[in-house]
Amino acid sequence: MIHETSFLAVSIFALFVAVTLGLSFYFGAKARSSQGYFAAHGQIHWFVNGIAFAGDYLSAASFLGICGMIAFFGYDGFLYSIGYLAGWVVALFVIAEPLRRLGKYTFADALDAKFHSKGIKLAAAVSTLAISVFYLIPQMVGAGVLIQPLLGLPHWIGVLMVGAVVVLIVVTAGMVSTTYVQFLKGSLLVLFSTVLTILILKRGFVADTSSEAMTPQTVTRTSSGDVLVNGQLLGTKPGEGQLRPVGHITKLPGGVAATGPVGPLEFFSVLRESEIVLWRSKTQTGASGTTTTYLPEPTPGDEVLRPGKIPAFRGIRGEALAPKLDFLSLMLALFCGTASLPHILIRYYTVKDEIAARKSTVVGIASIGFFYVLTLYMGLGAMTSGALDVTDSNMSAPLLARSFGEFLFAVISAIAFTTVLGTVSGLIVAASGAVVHDLVTSFFKIELADHEKVRLGKFAAVGVGAIAILLGILFQGLNVSFLVGWAFSVAASANLPALVMVLFWSRTTKQGVTWAIIAGMVSSLGWILASEEAFTKVYGLSADAAWVPFSQPGIVTIPLGFLVLVVVSLLTQPKQNLQT
């Protein structure tokens, strides 16, 4: 709401989209077979695949959502980074090599390698589709967020544009073009985030003691659709209602007005001894519409660098049990979810062997870990930059870049856009592979020629893309990193128990795998839909109406998946096993 369309930003954005589509059309000629379309012939170099892992994994949640959470709340947002990165330990030491050895196209291949069960194929395919769609929601929300300030278009048009471009990428070349799009955007994201971090350190901190820095802002969305800022109709001209950019330090150590350049460690020591203005919102709904007042809250720097500022995390400092379980559940889901995400799992089939899979994972971990360190600097830099939009945490990183100049804003926004493209295209490839390979050919036993599989995969990509567009429009306004936390919970609950037990427990049966997937998926989705966060942020109902005591289901539903698998497997042991 405080952005203006920039010709430079639009031009660079168009250039990035043109290059991305150019890559897609170029590699389209090399992906005529189903193996090429869904798994890039297994011939991607391990280093390229490792950077593509980063490009696939560093989604809108990582760049827009985490930076926004850190900018608005402090260290709490970085806890998401820690959880996302820790999950790669499971991927490296548990999943990578065995998965590559067992599979051919999809996650279901690995589960069904020794069982040849239609039930496993069906359950795994439905799980892949559900997780992919759930994960697509925050990516499409982030896409709409970016398009609004870049092109001056409504959120829904931005989501529609992204969906159309992504579907075109997937339809033209499948996994081949998707891999190189992810490689390109992963490289650029890390590079320009490093540049942005260096500029933050070079600028240092400046204290702002003006009265304007502490003035509340009120935004009213009327029932007729108008937006009022401090009682005036929102506009861009003098005299019209306009939001002020915020994010200030009011006191620096020693009472100095500015620090000048700071070092990487000095950055945190200065912040810890400063006073920072955070912003909190208070919303009231009346007959005329919804009014949200954003209030400044002077906060000691050491509080910003401690956990417990995000509303969902505040309970970890208290005595109540439910908030602590909610936090532990989220961290467990992030830790277990990485190795369970369909678009991450299928990337192991794009390299030639198990050794290449392990090397790819190491490169991915190094790239992702380095980027997550940068998010802490970018988020805290945005918090104190004087460039925040109080109504939109997801725009924190691009607006921070704009404080250094229009060119950097344009590049960072374009890279963030390709971040969305890369992740969404990977998810759609995973979903289309599940439809064609797991459902149509394996479960329904419909014989298809190789070119027919590719054609059906393209139709499936269009269908999944349409669903993603619709959900991206409906979920506008929620923080993308928060939404991804839910997706990780569903993935970890539905997929991880079955995958781990198939790889490491010889008494696992096909019935145990099937029912573990179903139990994990249904229980996690049901818990999320019955949670306080869903009731308040999705349904618009009172939190008191929620059916479950906390919002994150992983601490209950992940063990449930393991338990169901063990119990059902023991009850369905083959006769020869029972005799021995």
C-alpha cells in the first residue's frame, strides 16, 4: 500500500520472465519422453542439482515469509530458518541414497518398490497431490504480493499471471526446464541476498527520534470496498490517505545518532543494546467495515533477539503447556517435513546414482544454510530500515532493497518472483507425475504410450495450476511462512513414517504403509482445519470455537503415522513370517 509502480522494476521483471521462458522453450526439445519430462532422464549434474535443490527449497516462504517475520517480530522468524535447515539432516543421512536406489519417477515408486501394491500407489498419489496443493497456496500468495507493487495490479491478477507462466514452463519442458530455472534462481537469490546483506552492514544504524516515527496508523476497509488511511481515502497524491513506511531505532548505544558501518558480529551487539520500534495491530469489526490500528511499541533490543515475540510463540515463556506443545510441534514438523516433500523427493531421480544424490544434498545444504544466515541480517535490517509496510510483512525484503535504490529493488523483486516460479513449477511437476505415473498407469492400469504420458502430464499440470491460482487468491493476507508450516506438518505426518519404515524395518507390510499414509494425512489435515489459527484466520470465527488445543499437529500426527504402520504391519504379517 506504500508502493509505486517503477518502470525500471517492470523492465527487469519482464527480462527475468523472458529469460525463464526462453530456458523453458530451449529445453523443451530435450524432454520428449516421459522419463525426460518427469525426471530429466536422470542426467542432471550433481552440482547443478544441488543448487536446484536450493532453488526449489528456498521458496516464497523462505525469502518473503521469513524475512517478514524477522522484520516484524525479531528472532522468532529465524526459528523457521533453523527448522527448515535442520530437516536436511534427515534428507542427507536417512533418505537421499536409499530413495535414489529404489525409485524411478515418484515418491510412490520408492514406497512400492518391493510391494507392487495398488493401495500404496493410490495413497501415495493422493498424499502427493494434497501436500503439493497445500504447499502451492503460500507460493501463490507470495506471487500476488510481489506483483502488486511491481505492476500496480490487484493481488488476484498477480496470482493469475504467475500461475499462467508456471504452467507454461511445466508444459513446455517438465523437469528439465524446471531444474535449470531453479538453478538460475537459486544462484541469483544467494548472490543478491549477499549483496543486500553487505549493504546493510555498510549502512549501519541511524536513530530516529522524531514524533512521526511513533505515530499510530489506522487502516479501515469499508463494507463497500474502500480503503481509508487515518480517515482519508487511500491515494498517492498529497492530501490523500497514505501509509507511512515504518521501522526505526529510537535509541542507539551511548546515545549516538548513527553508528556508521558495522561488522557481522557488531551488527547484533549494537542491536542488543538499542531500543527498536516494533508495530502491533489491533482489529475491530463494525457495521461500516474492519478497522485495524497499527501501534508503535518501543522494545529493548535484547527482547528482539530472544524468542517469544510472535503471538503463536509467546507461550513458550509462560507456564501453560499447550503453547509449548504448539511450538515443539512446529519445530518437529519442520525437521521431519523436508525429507517428506514431494517436489524435494523427486529431485533425487534427476541425478544418475546414489553418490550423485548425496553430493547434491551436500551442495544444497551449504547453499540453503548460507542463505538462511543472510535472512537474519535482511530481516533485522528491514526492521530498522524505515521502509516497512505495516500492513504487509511479506514485502519486507523487497522494500528493504528499495531503501538502497530502485535498481536493487527491481532485481530483488524479480528474483523473488523467479523464486516463486521455481518452487511452483517443481510442485506442479510432482503433482502431474503422481497423476500420470501413480494413478493412471499404476493404480488404474491404463496402458499409455510414452508420448501419451507426457501429454496427460501436461493436462494434469494445467489442472493443478488452476487449483493453485484459486487457492492463492482465497488465502490472500496470510504470512506465507506460516502457511508453509502447515504444509510441512501434512508432509511429515503422511509421508515420513511410511518412507522411514519401508527403508529400515523389514516387517513393514503394504497394508501398514497404506494406512500410515492415510492416517497421517487425514489426521494432520483434520487437526489444522479444526485449529484456532484456521478458525480465526481462515473462517473468520472466534478462537474459542476451535476443536483442538493447539494449532500445529505434528507432535500428535507424526507419531500416529508410525504407530498405525507398526500396528497394521504386525496384524498383517505374511504367514511365513508368523511361522518363523
